[in-house]
Amino acid sequence: MNTIKFIPRDPIKPLFAIKISPTLQKVLNTLFDEKEKLNLLKNVLGINPKRVVGLKNVLDEKKNNGTIVIIYDYIYEKIMPKYDIPCDNNGFFKFKIYDMDFNTDINIESLLNK
């Protein structure tokens, strides 16, 4: 009888996050399915459809609601893997969060390839 040894995969890591504009956040709030929200964001932001991304609702230091999209370092083949959003004991994220100018064309994949 053969023995199968499972080798755990290294956890996927966030590269960075982008703060979503309030207008795009309102559009996302009209969608109920999380997968539809992620597909819309990938299309709008020029993200590879197979890249792992996550959404997180946040409060800024002025107690304003917002949403960030987290871009991970992993591109999957068939099924998007589970991921977690790393933060420290005080609730601060362990990755950079950027503001982007949504008045220009955004292509995240071209930024990652530079």
C-alpha cells in the first residue's frame, strides 16, 4: 500500500491594497454576490481574472466607511483558494494601502509587471 504525503502550500500573501472610490463602492453595494463584486473589480482595475483578490470594509481614522480591495501574490488555475487578511493585534493591516486616481485608466497587472 502506498502512502500519500500532503505537502501544505505556503500561505498566499497580500502584495498591497487599493482604497476604492466612494462611487465604485456604491456600485459594489448594489451587487449581492461576492463573486460578481470581485469580477467587476478585476475588470475595472485591470486585474488578471485568475489572481486572488479580497474585499474588506474598513473605517478610516475619521470613522468614515470605506472598502479596500486586497491584491494577493497568487494566480490560481481552477478554484480560488481560501485566504486570510493579515493584521496585527491592534487591527492594523500588514500591507500597504494605496489611493489611486480613478479618473485615469488603471491596469494593476501592468503595474505588477514593471
